[in-house]
Amino acid sequence: MTLLPTTYRSPWPVLLLALIIGLIGSILFFGGAYLIYVGGSPYYALAGLGLLATAGLLWRGSVLALWVYVVVYATTLLWAI
């Protein structure tokens, strides 16, 4: 007998949020990759990867998604200064 379920299905609003964050992450990543190609900053590609990681973790129902997002957000604030 286990106290916690072995699989956890996220509620649909969480899955919708994961899809939206994943879409934004994809746009940032591919746009950032192009920007790197033309000699620009790698920030957007890295931020896109962070958002894609957040979306994947959120889809799986992991609380780690919050901390990955916090790191992406804090890095964005530092980059903007």
C-alpha cells in the first residue's frame, strides 16, 4: 500500500499553462537561435530553453517547475539592469 499515487495527472488549467509557456519558450528559443546566428545575444535562446524546461516540468506536475521559472525570471531581471 502506498500513501502517494505513483502517477499524478495535472489539472487541465496547469496543462494549458504548460502549453502556453512551452509555446512562448519555443518562440524565444528559435528566435534566439537566429539571433545568435546573426551575431546577437544568446540570452533569448537560453531564456527559451528555461521556459521549455519549465513547461515540461509543469506538464509532469513537478514543483521544480516553479524554481526553474524563478531562475529564468531572476536572470531576466539581472540581464535587464
